[in-house]
Amino acid sequence: WDHFYGNMVTLVILGTFLERIMGSMSYFLLYTGSGILGSLASAVYYEAIGDIVWSAGASGAIYGIIGGLIAVVIFQREKIRQVRSGWWWTCM
């Protein structure tokens, strides 16, 4: 359950913040694309090592959110300043 709760906290706090920066459609594409590509990468990896596994989850999408935030910090730092600083406290 710890993994599940960690993903949900990340999704609510970082995901909501990133959506405000990127906009809803761009965020949706990032989240969905990261989830699909993460699942495909996991399937290819386990196939390559000869394991047959079932997997379900949002970890790939969560890593996509984190990657998106890193990209915003590196390439579009000014967009972070446009989001109200008081917003962080409303999530806590």
C-alpha cells in the first residue's frame, strides 16, 4: 500500500502543479503517454529477460510527471513563477 499511497500523493501534489503550468491537454498527453510507454518498456524488459509477469499501475505515468517538472525547471522556469506561490499551501 505504501507504493500506492506514494503514487497518489505525487499525483495530487506534483500532478496538479504541473497541470497548472502546462495546461490540461498537454498534461493529459504527458501523463497518458508516459503511462503507456512505461508499461510497454516494462513488458519489453520482462520479455527480454524471459519472465512472464502481469503488471498494472501508474508508476510510469508518475515518472512522466516528475520528468515533466524537471523539464519545466530547466527550460521554462518563468512558467513556475506565474503559478501563485500560495497554491502549495492549499494542497497541504
